[in-house]
Amino acid sequence: MPLVPNMPAGVMTPQSIDAVRDDRGNPATKNLFVAGYGPGTTEETLRELVAQHANVIGVILKGTFSFVNTSDRAEAVVARQNLGGTMLNGGGETDDACM
């Protein structure tokens, strides 16, 4: 469903991006928080997954959670929308949440 009425799905405007909030009410940023993936998940695995939707400039893997840094806020929003709930390496669902 488009974020702006009468706008085709996948088309983001600065106003629609500004309206996006995570589960805590925080505005969207270029960074994604990812958690709940299975053992054996690597920085490269996360980079390849998110790179399907956004230009990834860095991944910080911290054991059971990671931060994926992208170059564009709109792309990060699209990545979160498309990847939220994705099962990765047998873990629980990924919890992509823009921070």
C-alpha cells in the first residue's frame, strides 16, 4: 500500500518518508536495526540481503543483532518494508527497524 494516497507503490516522496515511523514512533533514518537471525549469519549475508533494496555502506554485526547502514533514507524505508519478517539462516523473523 502506498504511503501517500494515489501514489504508486514503491514511489517515495520526502513527505511520505517523513511520515514513516518505527514501532517506537521514531522517524526513519538511513540505518536499519536487524535482530533475530540464525547462527552463522555474517556481515556479508546481511549486506547481500539488504542490498537487494538499498545501497549498503556498512554492516556492524554485534552477536545477536546488527546495524546495516545505507546511503539513502528512502531506500532504507523500502528495505525495511520489503524485508520485515524475513527468516534468515533458520533464526526467527528479522526485525528490521529503522533507527
